[in-house]
Amino acid sequence: MKSIYVKKSLLHFFLIVGVIISLGPFYWMIVGATNPSGDVLSFPPKIVPGNYFVENLTNLSEAIPIMKAVFNSAVIAIVFVLASLLVCSMAGYAFAKFKFKGSNIIFSSFLLAMMIPYQATIIPLFQIFGALDWINTYHAVILPQICYPFAIFLIRQNMKGIPDSMIEAARIDGAGEISIFFKLALPTMKPALAAVGIFLFTHQWNNFMWPLIVMTSSEMYTLPVALSTLAGLNSVDYGQLMLGTAISVLPIMVVFLMLQKHFVSGILGGSVKE
């Protein structure tokens, strides 16, 4: 009995330490966002939020078009998630429920595509979008990764959990493939789609390199690109930078909290077999 109490105490101790280590950087970011720049890196470090939030927000708004950058990131991330979920779910459904010649080879090629360094595709992509006159547009950021291999893999694994007999019964009743996909397959995939949606939104919201290259106007900058311009050659206002970082983290936390109840079941759904 005593040994069980000691084990539980140790477990709770390590869990509390883990929570402090995990949340520490976020708390330090909030403290930095509410203090003047000179106090962010001071020693001993400040651990209490200050009263410079409004001043930091005013300075941040004067330094960069922060609301326009948030709007650009939101539009790109939302359209990217919706379009990617549609494309990747259709591909995952096809790989999971249709047996055709070469399907395994095509699916393996998608998995191998994840191993290609993203930097190796930047120059060809820039040349293609330049030829199409799509530089400095939203779709130049959205389209290159709309067919996301990891999303296809995760959705395929979950689609395999849908009984083939249920799909065959729908076909016998006269339902077409499009009707089966939208009215039968997709509604049963809500947990998996929520989990994939969190991955896709986080990926696109934090995407930095490609928007930095393809967006040539400051009015079209996404939030990570706009925040990068705050780092000057001579000095950095860490109060502004911390506040901008806090603003960039907030939407990801909101999306995760909204969809977290589906997250675990969506990830583990691929382990369920018929």
C-alpha cells in the first residue's frame, strides 16, 4: 500500500514538473508581451506581467500592418485546410476502398514524397508560379501543398475502418460513388478530419519560407513573415516581438481547444479494422 502511494506521488511530481516545463515558455512570452523591451532579457527575469501591453500593441501596429498580416494568414490557412481536407479525403477514400492496378505503387510514391526536402522544390515551384503570373497571390501559397501526403496517409488508414459491406449495401440501394463519399464516408470520418485539420492549420499558419519567397509585397505578408521584419540589424524590440508571437499562437490554441475531443480518436482511428 505504501509503495503504491509513493509511486503515485512520484508520478504526480513528474507530471507537475512536465506541466511547468511545457507552460513555462508560454508564460514567459505573456510576461514579455506586457513589459518594456529592456525588461524581457533582464536578470533576474521578471515573472509578473507588466502594464506595457497597450504601448507594445501600439508600437507593434506602427511597425508592421499586424491586422492585415493576421487577415492574410487566416484566409490562407482556412482555405488551405478546407481544400486540403476535400482533396486528401477523396484520395484517402480512393486508396482505401478502390482496388486498381498500381494503387500500392502510387500510394508508396505519396509516402516517399514526404522524404523529399521542401527546399529542393522551391526553385521549380517559383518558376512555375512566375510563369503563371501568380506571384504575390493567396493561391501561390495555398496550392503547392494542398495534396498533403501525411493527411492522405492518415485519412486512408481511417477510411479502411469503414466496413466494405456498408458501402456495398449503399451501392445495391442505388447510391452513386459521389453520394456514398459525401453522405456515408465523410460523416463517419469527423474525428479523423478534425485531427488532420489541426495538423494542416498548424502547418500552414506557421509556414514561413514559401510565403517569404512568393509574397513580394508587405501588404500580402503572412503573420510569420511580418513578424520576421521586426528583427532589425541594430536593435530588437522584444516587447513587440513577444506580443506578436502571442498573437500568432492564439489561433492555434483556439483551433486545438475546439477540436481536441476528436483529436485522440482521430489519430487512433486507423488502428480499427473491420
